Amino acid sequence: MKIHRLLSIIVYLLNHGRTSAQKLAEEFEVSSRTIMRDMESLEQAGIPIQSFYGPEGGYQIMDGFVLEKQVSTKQEQKWMMAALKGMLSAYASKSLKQTLAKLKSLNAVESNNILVDFSVAREDERINKQLVLLEDAIEKKHMVRFSYTNSRDEVKELQVEPISLQYKWYHWYLIGYYEKYQDYCMFKLVRMDDLYITDLKNTKIHSLSDVKQKDALQQIVHIKLYGKAVIKSKCREYLNGKITKEFENGDFEFCFSVPEHETFWYGIVLSFGNKIKIIEPQEIIQRILNTCKEIQMTYEESI
């Protein structure tokens, strides 16, 4: 409907600033002529649209304009509620609970038929305290200090500028700027100890768009394996990859990408026993061989 597109265009311009007619046409899947007519309609409705010509031309809404009316549909409100409830199931944040309560009070939304449960991601009390502290540090733009145990079991004292929190690979991470190496790194919260906020301000203004999602402490490894037919569903369920080849007997080749030194996926691979065989890379094959030899030696010594 046209009214829905007009409201969406307003929101898009408020979020993205000056945008060309061609870009808007591509975004809303209409012609450039339709966008021009939409702009005329918005101007007639009192929306302060500014037009610019030339190579850097386009449309934007005059600075200071704020949408004061409710522009989201009931379905969109349902999605927002589901997203907030899902996040709350993983992170017991007081401010998050308050945000959800505000949204409930502002919108009389009937029950949602979509539920998102991330309770498996909920950490213990220590991690939750770290999350609250890091949220505060990010808001204040103050450096934090902590002891960090890396994947090689080396303990180091670190001081970083906190940028954002991220949940991935079944754990919470801090994305921070490590001034010593002039680089952005990811730090797993469960490996942090003695975390506290310093009185030191960040050395620079950080933008997430400038942050390279780079983990200096672990590398992503791309793995291909050969699997027996009986293990196919479990590979799909636990390794989050895709089948690249299937054979007549039901056996298959499977590819997935994981953090090299994480234990979750590695333990799953070992638990599959002789039902799978790693094809590549060679370093993972060697790692599994070494692990199996160490396990065998341990049990032989106890006999």
C-alpha cells in the first residue's frame, strides 16, 4: 500500500540521510518516477523534504524533524516484542526488562505466535555482572582492565577500550580496541577475571562500522568431512554447516566453519567417533590424531 511505503520512506531517510531516487527505487522496488511522486505526496503532507541535484544529489529530511506518531504496524510490534523477549531469555538485564515493560504499556499487542527462546545462552551470575559492568563502560567510554586467559592457557593483564558486546559461538564476547596493537579484538567474557572500569577515557571515538570483526586470539577454520548416513542429521543439527555431496549409500560430504580453538565443535566431532572422517584441513586431521593418541596413552597407563 502507498501509505505504508510513504511511512517506510520517511523512516529510511531519517536513518540514512540523503539518498538518491535510484537507491530509494531499488530499496522499495518501484520506479524512480514513483519515488518522485511519493516525494511530492510527502511534501504536500507537510514532511520537510529537501531535494538536491548533481552527482551527490538526492532527497533528505530537514534536520530536527521527528516522527511523533506511532508508525509501526501491529505485526511489526509483535516482531519487536518477540526480539526483546528472546534477548531477555539470554541476558537478565534490568534496563532490558524496563524497555520491554515500556513497549508493552505503549502497545496493546495480542499474543504472538512466534517465540524466541535463547535461554540456553544465559550465563551464570558472574558473566551477567560482567555484562552489566561492560555496558556501563561502553556507555561512559572508559577503558577496562582484566586478567585474560587465552586459548593457550596464557594469563595476561589487558587494558582495552570497550566498543560493544556480542553473543556468538555459544559465548558472550567483548569487542574492544587494544591500543597496544592499534587493533580491534574479541575477548571471551568467560576467560576474563578481575574486571573493572578504569578512570581513563577512550583514546578515540569508535564506530562499529569501522570495527573489523577480527578475533586476534583465535582463527576461523573451514572444515570438510566425510560422514556416514546415520550421522547426517546430527551434523546438520550440531555443526551448522551444509552437505556439499551425497552418495548413493546415503553417506555425504559436509562443510562447516568454526573458531579453531573452541572446544564445543571439536568435542562434537570427537563424539562422532568412526562415523565421520575429516578430509581437510590437514592441521585438524593431525590435531585429532594427537588427541586420540593422548587418550589411548592415558587409558593404557591406567591398565
